[in-house]
Amino acid sequence: MPKPPRRPDPAPLETDDRPVVLVGIALWIVAFVVLVVFFRDDLHRHHTTWWLWSCGIGVVLGLYGLRYAARRRR
């Protein structure tokens, strides 16, 4: 039995990804503030201050993603 002809792909949806990226950046900032305010001594004691760097890198990558999403939107 022959296969039916393939239907064309639907057109891609236009979305605005900037709000999602902004929420992600805000969550990284909240995580940084919580770690600094409540867990700074514990981080030093256990030699895990790299968690603060992880939050900073998350913000930087989020800013890059925001720039990318804004350029793609145009």
C-alpha cells in the first residue's frame, strides 16, 4: 500500500522568549542573595564559595540569552 503524500510543515510560531529569560535571571539573582545573606559562613567553612560564582555565571549567560532573544525577535 503506498504511503500518502507528506503534508507540509506548519509555519513556526512567533514567540517572545524575553519574559522567560528575565524570570531565569531574576531567579539566579535571588539564589545569589539568599546564599550571601543566609549561607555565606557555611560556604566558606565547606569551601563551596563556587556556588556564588555559579549564580554570577547564570546571570551573565541569562543576559547573553536576553540579547539573543531580543535580536531574534527583531
